Amino acid sequence: MAETVTKVFNRPCPLCGTADPELIMKLTAELICQTNPTYHLQTFQDPLRGEEEYLIYGRCRGCGMVYCPHSWSEEVLRKTYEL
């Protein structure tokens, strides 16, 4: 049986631990690549196939910190930034 690898994970606020952020913005892979031409769209999409293909930024309702409540796993980030 193949091991299932979580590519996207949820996390609480790293400052106060509250897990109910207010959505501020979603950055799609397309937008990231448009604003920074050193990134290539395929590089972002391949490791994330079948998962959320965007980053979400939220403001913590407990303390106001802005953070990514849904983050890509270390494995996905490593594959995305490999040369």
C-alpha cells in the first residue's frame, strides 16, 4: 500500500494558537509566477497536483498576526525550490 503524503496542512496562529483566521488573500500559483518571473508555473503545480494550488494569508482573530494558516508541506517546498 502506497503511503499518503499530506501536501497541504492547516496550522493555528504561531503567536497565540488561535485557529480561526480571517481570510485576507489567496495567492494562486499563476499570480505568484506573474509577479515574480523567476518562478515557473509548472514548478509550483507539479508537486501540488490534486491539492490546494494557492497560498492563503489570514489575520488571526485572537492577536491580529498575519500568517499562512494553510501551508505547503516541507516536501512540496523542497520540490518547488529544487534546481
